[in-house]
Amino acid sequence: MKKFVVVILMVVLTTPIYSQLAEQCQTIKLGSKQEINDAEICIDQLADYVLSKQLREVEVQKSRAVILAWMEKTPNYTFVINANLMKICKGENVLLFGIYMTSLAKASLTGKEEFNEYALKLLVDYIKTPENNVVKTKEVEKLLLAWENKEYDKYVR
């Protein structure tokens, strides 16, 4: 019982801090190379914030916009958008594009040269979480099945 109370207390106490950090990071400057490099800590925090929210939550739009701006400007990473993954970002799931890009940004900050597989894992984990309300279209189901069967090369290459 004590563990349960401690966990609940931690969630309640950290949620406002998490939100405050996201708000602070939404106003970062990305004008110079130094600002872009310094922004990596905030980008990581914003990515965590976005990936913790439901797909259609309006409050994450600014965070996703900052992440996309950083991805466009950073000289440290090259992001390649996978055409097969873009098939799932259509119709009712068009907002998954922002989650896919957020996953790429988060994965790039791991320091691994080849970070696309980790980005895919983040995306799959997000899709699998029922609270995120991702519509399980035929293309989404194909992705989940490919991930489950470890046949996901076409989504990371």
C-alpha cells in the first residue's frame, strides 16, 4: 500500500513540473549553431512530453512545432522520412506524422549513429497505448504485425 501511495504522489507532483519544463522549452531560440546544439536537452524533454500525450491533444502542437523546427535546422543529424511509415500517417491518423517526427528526434539524441529502429520502437509503443487513441487502420495493423514478427526493415530503411 505504501508503494502505491508513493507512486501516486510522485505522479501528482511531477506532472506540473513536466508541463512547466515543456512550456519553458517551447520558447527556445534556434538562430545560431550554438543555440541549436544547446536546444538538444529541451528537444529531448519536449519529445518526452509529446509522446506522453494523446494523439489529438491540442496542447502539444507548439512542442511538435519546436521539435520540427529543430530537426530542420540541426546540422548534427540527418532525418530520412520513410515512405512506408508515411502510409500510416493519413486520414484519421494524419497527426501520427508529428509523433513519427518526434520519435525520430528523440531517437537521434541517443547518440546512436543508426537511430531509425529506436524511433520505430517509440512510434510502435505510442500506437500500442490505447489511451493515445490511434485508429488501427490496415496500414497501422501491418506495421504492428511487422514489428511483432521482427520483419520491419521496410519501415527503417
